[in-house]
Amino acid sequence: MTDRAAVIRDITERFSEDIQRLDDVSHKRVYIDIETGSLVKMALYLFEQVGARFNIASGVDCRSHIEILYHFTVEDINLMVSLRVRLDREKPVVDSLTPYMKAADWIEREMNELLGIEFTGHPDMRRLLLADFWPKGVYPLRADYEEWDDSAVRDRGV
Amino acid sequence: MGKRTTIPIGPFHPLQEEPEFFTLTVEGERVVDIDVRIGWNHRGIEKLSERKNFDQSTFVIERICGICSTSHPFAYTMAVEDVMQLEVPDRAKYIRTIIAEGERIHSHLLWAGLAGHFLGYNTVFMWVWKAREEILDVMEMLSGNRNNYAMFKPGGVRRDIDDDVIKPCLAKLDRIEATLDLVRKAVEDDPVLQARTKGVGVLTLQDVVDYSALGPTSRASGLARDVRKDSPYAAYPMLDWKMITTENGDVYDKVILRVLEMYESLSILRQALPNLPGGEIDANIKSVPPGEGVGHAEAPRGEVFHYVRSDGTNRPVRHKVRAPTFMNLPTYRESVVGETIADATIILAAIDPCYCCTERVAVVDGRGRRLHDGTDLVELSRAKTERLRREMGGA
Amino acid sequence: MGLKLKALLKSPWVFHLSTGSCNNCDIEVLDCLTPRFDIERFGMLLKGSIRHADVLLVTGSCNRMSAERLKTLYEQVPKPCLVVAIGECSLSRGMFIHSYNCPVPLDHIIPVDVYIPGCPPKPEAVIAGVVKLIEKVGGKKGD
């Protein structure tokens, strides 16, 4: 597919039941809100059929819910398609993309330890960035994260 | 099945800046598995960004990585400008491009020196780092600092370039080109270096696509992707330069690709410096409206990606940073497995992770007995070069 | 101890480690080896093993994982060993003071003898700092 309009039309027709909303923000950016259950098939469609590159996923704690944005770049037409899923904040669970897309491996591990999101089906969910002795259940990127370490020194002592 | 031993490498080494921990599982001389453990450098910058306003963030973001210190604020400022759909003035675009290309040269020279060190060419290390001093002088003349330039801000650049530094900068660029010619000749003419690097650590095109690898790592395997061409930004579309790609995906290709990219960077600098357009350097952003934006820039190692979400206040609600090495590191599973221990160093270095890899090696057998005490993996690599040199008749 | 220290500092062997930094300070330290600055003419050598170190050059903001490693390594260093903190991050963590992963500054973990400020300090500053250290220790009467 060689033009932007064709790509967007193709996605909207193919996945009309899965798309909640499509924001055509600018000629380089499209944000698509989708059903959580449709993530895997839409992501794989973009990765395999459209040939987009998986850029990264960003998890955001929006206080009322948790969002993940999966960014894909369709390089030939300079278009970035971002798929947005909304998860329940008490128990954020979503299907893992790693069994199908090796590129998603590390970012899912990172979101798991920093935001507490569970990725069902991830083959190797280990700590990536945080120390092994970092307390379980404490997620630094959450909006309600608080200092848990009594020995931390947060002033310069001046 | 041969006996499997595990070699831990890391996390501190004299020539490595950033600590990492590799565990190589070997059977005899061949690597059969590799695991990478990171986290020694995690400083929680994404969370820190939420406490700082949009302008202050650039100072923190520059210090994500010292070697790609420009690419991160470049991508970040473009992300904020993407929220507002703002175009910065032309002079600011040119200045940003100049700083970014100067950094590309310094980063590739740094890498070339370290690659030379790992292969046993210590003279190359010294020459190349001496040439690197020239580009650092250029950066100091342009921005005031050798390393953290603090030139970027959302809306433009912080400081202008004086006309009277342009000629001395161009003179220094000529001296750098002379060193580049020597390095290129050394790489193309030395049979020992080619024996060490050709066919070693191959990353196929399919691997690159599966892992979404970036930058020189993917261009060396034939995937012609470069943010400066695919999604043009700043002054790149206004200047004349080529994207370099090679076909084989081995270490040799990665070396020659970076050398050729340095020539292109020199060409960009020579076009941009004498032809700076006049006008403002700053669009004077007063506030950032609510919204989300994405910025991406081509760092020396690949695409840097920043995502910013704003709610109309003066601080970001969320700032996601993704450095290129995050996507490139997992490709080690494909490029190192099957190779020998002596080649492991140069393969690990070839993707130019945001640090120079390999540290002290402790080789233990299955029962935990130390076979070699403190033997350096780098020494193994250099010993192989020496052996090849003798076999090939002292070239 | 004073005499042994003075003898060691005739030709100090230096071990460099980073506890979680952006690497700029580390590159400036490496720059000291290169022809323009060339610390080898002072007899300073960058060593590969901490067991041979007389002087420890530390950079970085001591994040949690690196701090554990640092403590283990410091125990292996044969004393007396002098510690030089290079760059803002190792002085007081600089801008990472509120980071959730950087709880304490370097001098709460190991004793520091010389502080070299800068972000990053230029190689001239690093050399000046190490020379000051040598003079300071060389001037001490025996302990």
C-alpha cells in the first residue's frame, strides 16, 4: 500500500468492530483506540501484513485507568499508527505480543515491573531494570508511588 | 554433547563506560547461549521528567547518555513541538542539524577507537581518539562545552552560532577528514582486520525485521531505514547527503558503514556551516496545550523515540524514552550464538551499545572451579588477531 | 600506612568504575589516556583488575544495583586505596537526587578522598584533581 489514505481505509474496514475511535491527528500521526481483546490481531496485521516497524509501547497511569500505546511506524509513507488499549487499574491485564513478535519482549518486561501490567502468555517475565531486592508490588511509574526506602537521603545536606 | 560452561562477563571493566552483565554459555570454544542483564544504569529518568517543567527537562534528558547526548533532547523537543504542531525557524533547524552531525562524528570515532582496541590495534585507538579531540574542539567552539551541549529547547535552540567560529571549525573538519582517510585505508587494506571481521557476527535481514533493530545495525544488513530520510526533520531535507547501507550484516560491514557515515556527516557540516540562514533561533513557546506528541531522531546508534503527553500545565504527564540500544541489544541472541569466545568481544561491540562491552571474564567449569583467573576476553580477542597476523605473514 | 601510601603514589595504578552514569565522565577519564592529555607520563596506569588498584575513580549516581556491586568491589580492593569521586553524580547525585533508584550519594557508601566537580569535568580537571590528591597525601607525615 503506497498511500496514507489507503492504509487507513484498509485498517478501518478490516477492523471496524474492534476500533472504538480513530484520531487522525496530523499527516504523520494516527491514534486508534481499540478493544483490548483485538490487540494481538491488529498489531500482527500491522507488523506482518502492512510491514510496519514496531517502535515501542508506552504505558501510562491515567489514575482512573491504565493505558498502553503501541507505536508502529509505516516507514514508506512516514506514518505512525499508535494503538491504544485501556486497562482496569486494579488488575491491568492484556495479552502478550511476545510469542508473535520478538521485538515486544523487553518492553513488556519493563512495563510489568514499572507499572504492574500483566502480560498473559509472555514466555520469560523476569526483572529487567529494577534490582532483585526491589519490593514486589511497588510500581515506580504509577501516579501514587511513594518513597518506601527509609534510608534514602533526599537532600544535599546543605 | 560437549561440556557446557558459563562465562559471566561484567559488570565493570576499565574500558567500558556503562556496566552490563553478559552470561555466555559455551561448549568448548563456541557460544551456545547468551543472556543479558541490565539495570546498573537505571536512574528513573522518566519519573524525574514528570517533576520538571518542559524547559528543565532538556537538561535531564541530555544526560540519559553521554555519547548520544544530542539525539535525546532533539527527539524530546520535537515531541513537544509535535504536541503543538509547531515548526521551528530555519536557523534553529540548521543549528540543530550541525550539532547533531558533529555528535555523530564524535560518537563513531569513539566507537572506532574502541573497536580497534578490542581487536588489538591500539595505535588505531590512539589516533582515532586524538582526531576525536578535534571534533570536540569544534563542538566547544560552537556550543561552549565538549560534551553536554545544552543547545536544545522546545521551540528552537538556546544559543546562536557566531559567524567568526565558522572558519576555524571548517579547518578542523579538514584535519578530521585526513584521519578518516587513514582509518578507511586501514580498514579496506588490512587482510588481518578483514579476516577478523568478515563473516563474523552476521545479523540477517530477517533478524533485523523480527527484532525491529535500528540504525547502523539494521543498515548493515541491508534494511535501508534512517529517520533522517524516512521522516525528514530539521535541515536534513534541505541538504544533499546519502544514506549508507551494506548487505552482509557482519562486523566488517558495520565498521565500514560507520566510517562512510562519518564522511557524510562531514559533508553535511560543510554544507550547513557556511550557509546558515538568518532569522530567529527560537519560536518562543509560552505554554504547551494538552495533547500527545511523538518525536524521533536518528542518533548515531539508531532511532531515538520520545513520547510526551501534556495536560496543559507546564509539566509533562508522561514522558516515555526509548533509546535505540533497547531494540538492538536483544539481537545478540542471533549474532553471538554460534561464534567463538575470541570473537564475542567484537560482536558485542559491533552494535555499538550505548557503552563499550565486555569486562573481566571468569571461566568456570561445571563444578565451579576457576579455569582461568582474570583472563580478559579482550586479551583473547587480541591474541586471535596476533595469531592471524602471524599466519598471514605479518601484514 | 603513610609511608606505604606515599610509595604507591609514585606511580598510581588507577581502576575506574561507573555506578550508573551517562558515561560522559567515564569518557573524559578515558580521554586522559589519549595523546593530548596522556596521564601515562605521570606514571598513572589504567588497570584491568581492582586487586591492582591504588586509586579508585568512581563516577555515577550509585543506583541500587550498582551500589551493591560497589560495596563488594570495595572490599576486594587492597587497602590503602584512595577514592576519587568524579562528576556531579558521584558528588551528591546531582539532578538524580529525587530518582527512585538512586537513594544515597557515594560518600554514604564508601569513604571518598577527593571530589572533582563538573558535568562532565574536563580531562584537565580530572588530572588536576588527581595531582592534588597525590600532593595532599605526599605532604602528610607518616600515620
